[in-house]
Amino acid sequence: MTAAERAHDVLVLGGAGVDTIVRVPELPLPYADSYMIDSGIRTRAGQTGDFVALGLAALGLRTHHVDFLGDDPEGDLVRALHSEHGITLTALPQPAGTKRAVNLVGPDGRRLSLYDTTRAHPGDRFPEAALRASAAASRHVHVTITQPGAHALPVLRETGVPLSTDLHDWDGENPYHEAFAHAADVVFLSAAALADPERTMRRIAERGRAQAVVATAGAEGAHLLADGVLTRIPPERPPAPVVDSNGAGDAFAAAFLYGRLAGEPPERCARYGAIAGAHACTVPADRAEAIGREELLRRAAAPGH
């Protein structure tokens, strides 16, 4: 089956849920009996898989998202988000309910996330036959680091479809993340918790099959390891004031994958990612939106790129 004949460009596995956004006066938040939140407390669909899928769809890629959802108001928000943005969603039943988190967002856009771990079961698995069929119908698979994703890795590798994953704030040591790092062709992670980003990136490439490893570094840009060469990707100037960093890494990953599927070299893909990540930081936390293809390419074509 050729790329054109496949039903989807990217299959996103896992990472569906809702966030409740609370803007706080500072982080860390000093103890107090109560705080008055004048900006309101809002719940919206959008965890890591949702945001990657949203970013891919905004860039014109045919996107299929598969995850467990509850028959609950939170699940309805996730379904509505996908329907609104034309993202194919396969929602597997989750009796424990849809995943949720509370995000405390400071004035500078930094966040602290509190995840509810009760809305999953240790035995959650993506059905193998459906997983194989969905992967075979896609040009690429992006796997979030949820437990069902971990169990899906051997099956996905057998299909031969290229894989990517995001290790988020991995410390370079936690063994849980290693299976994802070593199975993926493209590995994203944050440099925030890494004492030596280059060492960790090279170890991923040496022990796994990654053709590209990207460590994002916030306002300092990113580090790209491809073909054994480490390149520093400079930061992009946000087009508006920074209000929230939530989703910036997911936007980076989506734009990088857009470039990769378009046949662009790794450094160009990383610059797409930096542009999309900077844009995401200007989107208020209670909204779910992503940079479009026309805007991404326009900024990428500006002087200095």
C-alpha cells in the first residue's frame, strides 16, 4: 500500500483527556486557606494526544486518534473537540472515566499539572487486531507514553510503520520510558530534567533505532540529533505575548512530523517545530487551537529561516 492509498497520515495512540485550568498569581503557589480566581476556572478537552492530533490536523494531515474514553461529560468534551476539527476518533470504552488533570498556570505561562491516576486500569490494552489494522492504514504512528502505549510497542514494531514518541520531562534514568525511546524512529523529550541533554540523546540513538532525537529547551530553543550530528535549534520569537506553555511540546512534535512526512530534512522539521511551539505559548490555556499550515510556512519563509 502506497502512502497515498493509506487512509490516514498519522495515527495517534493515547493521551486523550481534559484539563481544568486555574490561573494562579505565582508558581510555586504559597499556602493559603483560599485564593480568589478572577479569571475563572475552566475545563476543556486537550491532553498530550489531543494536542498532537489537533496540531497535525491543523497542518492538513489526515489524523486518526485512538484512546480510552469514559461515557461522561469529560469524554463528551474530547469527542466534541475531535468532531470540530475533523479528527477521526476511535473511543474505546473506559469504565473508570475519561482522564483528567488540573493545570495551575502562572503569570509567566509556566504550569504545574496534577494528574488523576484513578481513571485507568492496569489491564487497559489497545485491541491487537484493530491496532494492526489502524497502523497499517497510516503512514506514521505517534505513541504517547501511557500504559496501553507501552504494551502496543511490540505490535507496532512488527507492522514496520515509522513511530514517534514524546518522553516529556524524562530524567534519562526512569526505565519505564526506555522502551518508548528505543522503539521510536523519532524521539521528542524535554531537556528540563536532563543534566546532560547531549549524552541522553546520543544514548537513545545508540541503544534504539531513532533517526532523529529532539530535546526541547523552552525559551532556549531545542537540540536536534540526526545522523550523529548535534545541532542547536534557535528559539522562535512568539508572535504575541506568552500566556501559557501548555501544549508547546505537542505543537513542536506535530509540526516536526508534518515536515518529516513532507520529506523535509531534520533541521527544517525542527525549525517548523520551534515555530509551532512558540505559537502555542501565545494561546490561552482554556482554548485548544494550533497553528495552520499557511501560517507555519509563511513564518518559516521569513528572513532568518
